[in-house]
Amino acid sequence: MLAKINNFEIDLSKPIDISIPLTNTDENPIAWYIEKPTIEPVVFGDWIGKVSEGKSSTNFNNIFFNPHGHGTHTECLGHITTDFYSINQSLTQFFFSAKLITIAPETIGEDLLITKEQVQKAMNLSTSRNLTTEALIIRTLPNQKDKKSRKYSNTNPPYLAEDAAVFIRESEIQHLLIDLPSVDREHDEGKLLAHKAFWNVKDTLHLNPDARLKATITEMIYVPDEVKDGDYILNLQIASFENDASPSKPILFQISDC
């Protein structure tokens, strides 16, 4: 099934899913010092909401999870502000022109950083079809498949330098996607420099008028090696949670000139 978006053609029958599914197994990725998700049937007395138990005609599960720590999720600036902002209210369009870049973070002291210079170079080298890039997807190297099940807590994962986040914001990128548990350092004393720089939040207590209410950050994606750097159409799907973040399903589509 073909569709045309801004004079570019995409094949809707060939989606590239870059999300990580949420499971209740040890294969689920985990960050931020929590346990794995729980998916279990509702129990009322001797009634169990599970068909295989022979006492229910339906499977009827409760799910307990944390969107920030249990897999692919999309967040709005309400993640860091005193006032409540909802991802369901912030993200109201779902198709975007996107650019995928690949970066090997640099060792700086005890940390691995994605630097401004790396982002700038990768964006310049990536192919372009004269699209105005609305979403930037960063794949980090090495790109092991165990990103889909990694336990990130207390491992000091790579993160985005503050000036890199400023550059991305000044490049008018509205949606940033990354295959790490956070754009910021795991232990950063609550500074959240990259989050604040990308959303242009100067004071989390009193939001400045030019803060980016419609911009989003998506973390813990996984982009397979066979997906090449370059331009795509992104479909960014979320669940309708009135919360700062939601589990999400970003989908890429290859594009071709019409």
C-alpha cells in the first residue's frame, strides 16, 4: 500500500519497527533501579482471568510497568517540570520527516558522550532529499542486539552532551529519538542538562514562554544494523496516557521520490 507525504512516496506495507516490546520476562530491558514489568491475570477469589486455567472465557491481565524504565517510551517536557504537562496533549501529530544517524560516543573522562561535533558531522554526511528534518534518530555504536534486553541500572550508559542538545534544538528538530535509557548522565545530581537544553526549559518551577511544549524525546529504541543512515518518514505512535510519558512505537518508512 503506497502513500504520498509531501511529494515523497512511502510503502505502508514495509514498516521498520524501532521499538522494544514490553514483556514480563528477564529479556525486558530495565533502567532506573526497578524490577521487570508484571503482567498477570486478575484474581477474584477462586476465579482467575486466564483461559488456560479453565475458570475464565477471556484472558484478563493487569499490567504494572514504568514507561521510563521498561522500554521504548516518548516523553514531553512535563517529565522535568513542576507543572503537569501530558504527552497525550503535547504530541498531536504523528507523521514526521526524519533523519537516522549513527554515532560512536567519545570517551571523555569516565563517560561516553555524544558530542555536538559528532552530531553536526553525522547530520551533514547523511543523505538528504531536501526534506526539512523534523525528527532526529540517533543510533549508537556498538549496536549489540542485547540493547533490547540490557540492564542499565548503575552502568553509566553513554549520554548526550549539553551543547549537542542545544545544537539539535537550534536545528529545529522537534522530536529526538535515541537508543539509550536517557539523553542525560545516569548520575548527574538532577541537572538534566540535555533534557533542559532540548526542551529549552530554563526553570522547571516557572516555565519560560519559549519552552518547547510540542517537542518530544523518545528513549530506549533499537535500530537494527541493516537499517541504513539517511532520510525516512517517522510514524511516532503512543498510548493515550495523560502522563508525562507513554510507552511508544516509533515506525520508520523508507521514502522515494514521486
